[in-house]
Amino acid sequence: MAKHVIFLGAGASCTSGYPLAVDLRKLFSSAHTFGNYLHEKIGIGDSSSKTLLAKWFSDLSRAIELFREGGFGTVDEFSFLAGKQFPQEVHELKQLVGIILALHNPEKSYKLPSGQESNGFESSDYYPLIQRLFGGSDKVRDDIAILSYNYDPYFEFLLNRAYSRRKLAATNQPVPFPPTEFTSGFADRNAKAISEGKGFCLLKLHGTSVLPPQFNGNDGSKKGFLTFTEVFWERDKWLGAQNDWSVRTNPSPAMYFPWELLNDKDEFVTQDKFAGLEGLASGNLYFQSTGRTLHELCKAIWQRAQREIAEAEKISFVGLSMHEFLKPGLRYLFAERVRKHSAQKNITHDFDYTLEVVLACPGAWHPGENFSQKARPNSPVAKLAEMLRDANPNMVNRNAPVQIVTHNSGKNAVGGIICYDNFKSFIEAEM
């Protein structure tokens, strides 16, 4: 079945209250700023977890100083430049990002980017997305593939909760464990199910800060990382622990950058190169005995994403900042589509003339702009077109090299890219 591939960036999670890159940078800026965040997320009164987390932040002073005094704008930028010389500091910032995301509870009220107070989950765009995915049934549409760059766990938490509740409502039978594709494989580490699967899939390209419940993982190993249990179901117990549990729960988050997964030839790294990122699997006896490594899982995630893109008839980008650090990953992800095109003979036009490309982000389209018009310089559309030209040179419009070849469906568009100002409008029109 023809697939609609949807890329999710940080902007897709902002209506759920999660911080954008600029907000994370501010939280890294000082102990005072981080302390205010702790007050907001845990409460104003004294608590053991706040004291421990504040002390832990001060222990990260070397990593924080490098980040702040280097004038870095994102953790991606810091990791790209400092990863080889300061791997420990990069690891510590991953831990910090993981804890910051875990401390936010989107099920409760929070401030939106506009500064308005939300009513908790009611403001999240993930709820209408979930509704469109299920379409009033207990089964998820099989013509959708979601490729997420986000570390936060809220979408997969909602997806798995909705699946289990809908199955219960339809059959009055509990669901023992969610399908592998609903957790990007991070629950059961079944790489084969990811790589060979068909139909719907959620693929977390950069990993996750919080793991779903672990399959057959009741061997005590979960003390080394956060799961849905601590962050959503037993939150008060986690944050109220009178020890360093709040800090110890994320010593090895499953979070990765593209240059940690791909080599300079745009190939997936070998097991030995990935060994330093294998921490979570090494602590679980079940995954050890079955050989279910994170390396094989992450490789399967990216290969499945590559296949989904090769077969897509529509590719959408939601809330994605088009920075340079995405390019190596996109080249890998589009490689099979490029190969597929190159294998065809007697081509008189680019096969991507049938592909719809969609962008959802503020300021994507201005009234009066049209499909054939050149995108405004440095606009979100212009940046996306540049990245797609780099990832798939076959998309270049030979008559207008700054544009890409796509399908014109008559919707609001500029530079060959269909545009929406926000996630909600995209969901209503494209799903």
C-alpha cells in the first residue's frame, strides 16, 4: 500500500509542552535557570529529588561550561564538534536532556510556547493525530509511517495507551504487550519485526529519553533507566524517592546523533563502533541471552525508514528545524529512493513528479504564493528544498535548479512544497 511518511521534529511536541532547542539552551545556561525549571515541574516546596537534581546539575559543570562558553546553540552542534574529544561531556548532556524531558508531564497543565496556560493533554496535537491514526477503530491505519527525530516519549505513550484501551473496549480482553512497531522496537528490541514489517510503524530515528515497559525485563536491570512507569504511571513515587533514584534512572539514555550511527560514507556503523552506546542492552539478561542488541535495532529502524521513504507517495515534515546536522541522515534515508530511480531505464522525467512534499511549520506559506513560485530565501520552504536536493539530487528541477520536482495537487504551496502553518491544520487536511 502507498505510504504517507511523516517526519516529526521538536515543533510537533511543543503543543505538548516540551522544550524546543532554544529552550534547552536556556535551561543549560545556569543553575538558577535549571532550578526554576525544577520548581515548575516538581513544585516550589523542598524535596529530596529537587535537591539531588540541583546538586547533580552542579556536578556537570565541565560539560555546562563547554556548552555555554562555546556559544553552542544545540546539543546536536555540541556533540558534532566535541564528541571525539569530550565523549563524557556529550554523554552527560544527553543525560541532562533526558531528565529535562522526563520531568515534564504533558498530562497536567503547562505553559504553551505562546505563554498561555494549557489544560494539560487537551492542548497536545498528538491527540487529534492519534484519532486520525485509529479512525474510530481499534486498528491503526497501515498507510502511515511516522519517522520521529524527537527524544520525548509522549507520542508513543499516547499511541500505546490508546491501542490498549481501544482493544479492551472492542474485545474486553487486555493487551499483554504492544506491537513492536508501536514502540519503535524499544520495548522488545525485535529488530527483525522492525526491518521486515509492513503497515504502520513508528520509527524513533534518534532514540528516546524514556523507554516503554521492557519485555521480559523484570531482572532488576530497569533500575538503570527511565520507563513509562516512572514518568507517567508512578511519577510521584519516582520524584518522591528519598534517595538518588531521580538521578540514577538515566545513566545511559538510548539517545543517538546521526554521526554516532552513520560513518563518513553514509553507511550504518559496525557493532564495534556502536559498542559505547550499547549500555542499556548490556544490563538486561533477556536481551543478552537472545542477542537483541541496540545496534541491530537502530540499524533496523534506519533501514526500515529508508524503505518507507523509497515507497512513499507523500512525505511530510512537521515541526522540523532544517539545520545542517540533518543532512547526513537524510542522505542515508533517501539512498534507496535514489537507487530505485537510478535503476530505471529510459526515464524522460524524474519519477518524483508523483511525490507530494508537505511542510507544516509557522510561516511556511504566505498569501499570494503559488506552487511554481520560487520560495523566499532562507524561508522554511527554501531550507527544506535545499535539504531534499542534497538528499536526493534526482528531485532537482532541471528547468529551475533551486526548486524540486513534486506533484502539484492544487493546495497552498510554494516552490513545489505544500504548506501548513501548524500541526493541527496539517492533521485536519492531510490525514
